[in-house]
Amino acid sequence: MKSDAGHPVTPRLRETPRFSHALSLATLALTLTSPLTLAQNADLPRTEYGHPDFQGFYTFRTITPLNRPPELADKEVLTPEEAAEWEAFENNRQNRDLIVDSVGGAGYPPGVISYNEFWYERGSETIASRRTSLIYDPPNGRIPELNAIGKQRRADYGNMLFNSAGPEGRTTVDRCLTGFVGGPPMIPGSYNNNMQLVQTKDHIMILNEMVHSARIIKLNAEPSGLQPKWEGESVGHWEGDVLVVETNNFYHDYNLRGMSEEARITERFRYVDDGLLEYDFTVTDPKSWDSSWSARVPLRRSADPVYEYACHEGNHGLIGILAGWRRYESMGMNGDGTPLSNKERSVATDE
């Protein structure tokens, strides 16, 4: 199924029973206090090659946001009572069935107008530690402010999108090339927060449901650096029982978060229990931020497989976007339908 904007979603079963879910999250909370103990656990399930066996389907949906909400600026961890209150508040605030499109539309909260609540799978509970953000470094729980280089690059990219001169002027999400949760790094969003992990002797494969991307990670190898990629080039190695993946060589300006060609992402996958992995990542990019930032997300084993994400470059939605833009321009308006200013009209006439 696809939305009017060309973004497909997948219907799937609702959250796992709250009781079993709570047990898994409680285990994660205990684990976070003693990661070194787990790293030496001889009872971990292992592959025939001796590495921890992480293979399977996982979901990383949660209602805990990436960035700490401004209203919780001084609150790093919620009490159990506060967490329950926050869950109730957010589940109500984000419920698409309760939002009047003419008042809030897709912008409150972010979402797609044509989807009702059935199609969302953003998660309904906070993470086990009850942190108010997935980001734990910096301590304020928020992505650092862009530096001057990052702001200029982001402005140039935004201008290119606004002008929408051609297919290359649309986002890679519009073009069905990348998804906004698959990464790297993998960050929970509104839906399709699911992935599959497969291991061989020399490779790891991470298949993200959004957007049908299979990331092939070479183990114990050097990056080739030959060709920038939409999702970067990933290589991995084992540090004890922790899988460490390093990714760089992103296709400049077109990656998920507008990072530069110097961006590097370090991901760590750690076993917690039979139904749970800890996913920790750090983003470093001196041409975007003056300091790195890190987040931690639970990966919970899923009984559901990863479904097909039926979206491909060149879908009819993209053609419609570009045709509408050109039509407005032929009528002497900006591509978004606003009237040209006198200066813009003069430039257009001269051309």
C-alpha cells in the first residue's frame, strides 16, 4: 500500500503483550548497568563461527524520542509514574484518529494525512531505562547545533529542494532510494521500524524494511572508498562479543541527515537476552557538528518478518510533484503556489 505522497506502509500486528514486553525492557535496564559482564558471557547463543548469534527479525519502535523534548530539558530520566503519564500523553497527542487535518494536518504531529492510526507502528512505550531521549551524549539529550559549515550546506540543500528543478532536486525519500528510519544510523520513526540481521563467516547483512535496503557489511576489511553510496560504506569487526560497524563514504548531501563526506558512524550491537539486542551508535561529522553525538536503542525480536516495501524510483507521485511545480511556474508563480515577488518576476522576465 502507498500513500498519496508515494510512501508505502505495512500493516502488522500490534505491540507484543505488555507483560512480556515489560520483562524484556526490565532486562535491558539491568544490562545497561553491567555491559562488561555480558561481553564475557559464555552462555550466549553462537554461530558455527563462534560469534554471538544475532540473526533474526527485530523491531526498534518506541515512543521515546530521539531528542529530549524542550519541556523535559532538565529531566534525564522519568520515574515510573512519570513514564506512564508521558506514554498516555504522547499516545493521545500522536493518535491520527484524534487529529483534525484542517487544524493540524500532517505537521502536528509529523505524519501523513491520508493514514489513520491503524497504519502507524511508532511504538507505545518508553524505553526500559525511562530516559527522556534516545540520545545520551551530549548530556542534554539533543543533537548539537549545526556549525557554520553545516548550516550553509543544509541551506544550499534546502534551496535545491525548493527549486525542484528535476528528480535530483527531490529527497532520496521522495525518490524511494532511502528511508527515513533505516539509516545508518537506524532511528525509530512513524512506521516500518523493522529489520532483519543475517550473519556469515565474513559478512553481516542488515535488511531494513524501509526502504528495501540490504546493507552488506564486510568483516575485518578496509573500506574501498571507491564509490560513495546512499547509505555509506560499512565495515565491521568483533570486539569480544560486541559487533562494531564503521560507516563512512556517504554520497554527499543526499544521505539521510544531510551529513558531509567526512561523516563517520560507529554502531555497536550487544546481546542482552534471547529477545533483545542493544543498539548503540555515535555520529561524528566535523563539517556538520563541532562535537559527536550518541544514542542507544533497544532492538526487540519480532515474530513478524520484514515485508516488502513497494516503492521504487520513478513512481507516479514524483512525476506529479514535478508536473505541478512546472505548472505553477508557467502561471508566473513560485513552485509552491505563492506569488512571485517583483524582483523574482523581473528576473523571470529577463530569462
